[in-house]
Amino acid sequence: MNLDQAITLIEEMLQITLIVGAPVLATAFGVGMLVSVFQAATQIHEMTLTFIPKIVATVAALIIFGSWMFVMLTDYFRTSFENILTLLR
């Protein structure tokens, strides 16, 4: 295994990490922004108002995108192990 192959494996790993994590992170970010705008408009600064909607939205995003995320990760691991086996030969 040379340096180019190792860099390619690491690059694929980072790409899959970003792709798989993006829906949940984007959902949490969007809900957080909406709650912040709501709090700024109404001047209600309740701590539970910031956490509960984000937790609910994150769980909903995991339910919606969970199977897709699982398929992406299993495909990545399968191809990674196949690539590692071919690189070691």
C-alpha cells in the first residue's frame, strides 16, 4: 500500500462521514435557527425551548434517514474491506 492509496481511503472515509452526517446535522441546525428566531422575536429565553425541539427533530431525522444511512455505511465498509484485501495482495 502506497501513500496515494492510503490518501484515497481516507478521502473516501471523510466523504462518507460528511454525507451520512449531513441530514441530521442540517436538521438540528435548521430547527436551532428557527427556535433562535422565535426566541428573539418573542423574547422568551426558556432553556428547554432550545433543547426539546432539536432533540425531537434529530430523532425524527434519524428515523427518516436511518435506513439510508445504514445502507451507505454498510456499502462503504464492504467496499473498504474489499479494497484493503486487494491492496494487501
